[in-house]
Amino acid sequence: MTDIAVFEKRVRALMAQGRLEEAEAMVRPHLASGTGPILLWRLLAQTIRPQGRLAETRAIQEMLVEAVPGDLAARFDLAETALLMGDFERGWREYHWRYSLAHTARIERKVQRPRWDGRRIPGQTLLIHDEQGFGDTFQFLRMVPWAKERSGARAILEINAETLPIAKRMGGFDAIAARGTVPPPFDLHCEMMSLPMAMGLTMADLPGPVPYLSPDPARLAKWRKTLARLKRPLVALVWAGRPEHFNDANRSLSLADLGPLALPGITFLAVQKGPKAGEAKAPPMGMNLVSLSDTIRDFEDTAAILSVADLLISVDSSPVHLAGALGRPAWVLLPFVPDWRWLMERGDTPWYPSLRLFRQSARGDWAGVAARVAQALATLRDGP
């Protein structure tokens, strides 16, 4: 290997094509002695993690963190692997480094106040602010009341405008402000996804009280009336996440991929938003699909629809977290190695009791997932 940059480019090209075994085979000989450039060790970890070999991946990542503690990208990679393996203690600690990466630095709040570390601070004001995607917000809103109780502080929640109305109904804080406005004065702050680190969140703490979100009564009444004419069961569908998400290619489908779900006697509700919403105009053969995408104005509409529907079937996306927070049934379609929050090799999740997980049994095997979901859907339709 004469030029490591050229070598890396060749390996990453194979990875981009999903040829992970070939990429691994290219890297392995250069590390056969047990030593080698850090870049190659990182490449090796990146080729084997998507293959589901997490223990081996973690061993490499821990070696990199120990060798170069200041390599914050390596620390973040370790965080996601530890969390995926259910090691919350190490995972939350390393997850703190997420803001030191090039693609996340832009979302960090430059707050000129100390970060709350979980101690009691009676008489002071704590600002809790959201930070990442809508699904993250729905997932970690549950911890806001816990933080208020633990801290003994006056708690202010600062949140994006899109989810503010839903969060406002939840309560468990003293004031709420929209992101982009000037919040009331505060003494300490904490990002919503840093609350697990500050509070030492363990698996035993989950899920907490569920549901912790609720639909708007007026929207609920509207959608009950709108959907009343449709034959049940009503199954809401989401087949793609945001295309700008870094892992979207691994988690999103086309509506055609869900063709096996087109069972008679079921009314499907397309609640898909974004570029792929148009696929609802040409549903798979035999699928009785009603598209609601154009009439969904915001998350208040989505929450109401999920509260009326009998089930949500979705890829890993924000409606899944909204359904779970509402305590509504949802079946989640997951890739072979999913996002860290879904853990591995289980059909349920400690975060949301109402969710059921359908995982790929091999990389890229969405057909197998669709077949198993179709079988479960037939059972749901036919009853016990």
C-alpha cells in the first residue's frame, strides 16, 4: 500500500456499494500483525459494524479511544456502539462528544452557562433545550419532568416550534419557549439528549409513565369525523424518513416494497411526508390506500390520526416516536443494524411498550421484513 489516501478511497467505494465483506478483506492483511495506522483500524471497524459484529467493533473502538483519547470522532463511534449494545453507562458518557464533530457542530448551542450535571439546584433555574431531530425530541421529552423533580429547580423547556404545542400539553416544566426566541433568564442548561448522562439513565428507568404525550382534542375530533367513513382496521403507513438524514439509505423504503402488506379488508392511511409522499398516488396492486399526506399540516394532525388509527407501520422515523409517546400501537421496520436506540435482537423496546420491532434478518432484506409484517397483519385483521 503506497498511498493510504488512495487505499481509503477504494475501501470506501466498496462500502458505499454495500460490498462490506470485500472492503473488510482489503483492510485485514494490512493489520494482520496487530498494529497499523489508526485510519485502517477505523476503516476496519466501519466495515464490520454494519455486518452486525458489534463486540469486535467495540473492541477496536475502545482501542482507538485508549490510544488517541482526543480523537472525538472515535469516542462518538464508541458511544453509538455501546448504546446499541445496551451499555448505557459508557454510552451516555461518550455520547457527550457528539458536538465535537464536523456534522454536528452547527447544532450546538453556545450557552454561556454551566451544563447541569444532575445535582439538586433548588432556587435556581434550569434551561432544558432540544437539539436534534423531531423523533429525538419526542423520545426524550419524557425526561423533562424527571429533570425538574431531580434538580428541584425552576425548569424552562426550549423547543422547536413544530413540536411546541404537543410538548406544552405534557407539562412537567414551569415555562416553555420556542427555539429561536429569547428564553427567560436561567442559571444552568442541559440539552435534552444530555439528560440521560446527567441523570445516569439506566434501562430499569424505562419507559417511565406512558403515554406522556396526548393529541389535541379539537384535532382528534376532526380526524375521528374524517376517518369515520373508512372501514377498519385503519393502518397508517410511513415508508421513508427525511432524505437528508445521514443514514436514510439504510432505513428508508419505497411504497412498492410494502406490496406484500396489500391484504384485503384493511384500509391503509398514507401519512408519509416529504419527497416520497407522491408514491401514494400509485400504491401497490390491491392496496386500499387513502393518502392523507397533503392534509397533514403539522404534528398535531399526525398525533390525532395516530390516535384514531388502529396501527402505525413505519420505518425508523419521527412518527414512530410520536406513536410510542402517545401510547399508540406501532410496528417499526428496522435495518439489520439499526440506530442505537433500538438495541439488537429483540422484538420490543424498553422505550415504548406499545411498539413492536420487525428487523431485517440479513443486510438489505426488506422483503423478509415485509413478509413477516404481512403475516402479522393478517393475524391482526382476522382476530384471535
